[in-house]
Amino acid sequence: MFDNGSRKHHCPDNYSKEKMNFCVMKKLIFFLTFISILTSCSIMSKPDSLQQEKLFFKHLKSWEEFRIEGIIEANYKSFAFRKNIIIRKNTEAFRIDIFDSGIMGLKPSPFISVYMDSVFVLRMPQEFVFIKTDDLMFENISIIFDLEKIYAEKDQIVKNGSLVIEDSEVFFSKKMEIRKIVFPQMQIYFQYNDELEFIYIEHNNKEIANIQIDKITHENIRIQKLD
């Protein structure tokens, strides 16, 4: 009788302990799983950020020096044409030349040229204009050329995908390519394949020009001042 009573008395206690241990173990497993998920998320986020930084620096490097050859189509007020274009940039200057006929062959002189370093120079038929960059919107456009401002804000760009500079904003793609620059009343869009492929320019949300890029190089870019 005593033994039977003893067994009846201890079985509930053993069951309760097993149940309690199971509950504790379940909570522990849940807690460890939760911690592992948080740890894996924090570990995984670092390579993503590092990869984004690498893409950012690689892309911005391509903007330091380049020579673009292609076709520009423009339609703005009474200004409409489809011409050959060369765009050049290095660490010292920037130049655009728009030609009446093919770039190859007789190498014709451009009928429109733009040059920019510390001054902005515009040459059109029967016109030759010097403008200080500080006086116009060209100071804002210079964000493309003063890359130090963009490099300095890499953390913000990687985090937010954009950068505000005064009254302009630069937007980046998931590949950290410059995909759009927004100025007051003007937007510039960039479309890529392996390299930059198209540039679209809008004024008040209406396209006024597009550039189809046929060739782009990044080495030994020489730029001559306009005479």
C-alpha cells in the first residue's frame, strides 16, 4: 500500500517537472533562435553595405574622366536639331561640341561648343559668350564635376540612395549609378546598360533633349580651351 501510494504521489511531480523543463527548453530554443536571426541580420547587412560602397566608388570613378561620342536630338522653343555630339571631362575641365555633320571624315568645326572650368564659355554661330560659373545655374551643374562633395557623403548615399546639395538632388540606383539629377525646373536622367547608354534632359517635366551614346572612353582625356 505504501509503495503504491508512493508511486501515485511521485508521478504527478515527475510529470510537472518534465512539463516545466519542456517549457523552459522551448523558451530557450525560441530565445536562441531569435538571437541567431538578429545576429545573422546584422552580419548580413555589413557585406551589403560594403558591396554598395564598392559599387558607389566604382561608378563615381567613371565620372572622373570620360569622352562620350553620340547623337543628340534637341527640341526646345525654336531650337530643333539632330546632330553628332562629343562630351569630354577630366579633373580640370568639361567640354561639349555639337557638329553639323559626321564626326569622322573631314573633322568639321563644331557649330555649338560649351567649355567650363572656372568660367562658362558658350560659342554659337556669331556668338561667343563668357560667363562666370558663380553667376548661373552652372554652379549647380558642377556637382557632377566636383566629385569630392559626393564622395564625402557616401554614407548618406548608401543609406538613402540620394544626396541633396543646395537646391539640387542626386538620385542613385540600386547599383549605385547616378540615375537622375533634379534641379529647379530641370531634370537629367541617365540610362545604363553595361555603360552609360542614354541621357535625357527635361525642362518643366517636358523632354527637351536626349543623347544616344555610341562610344565612351575613360583614359587620357584631353580638353582644349575655346579660343
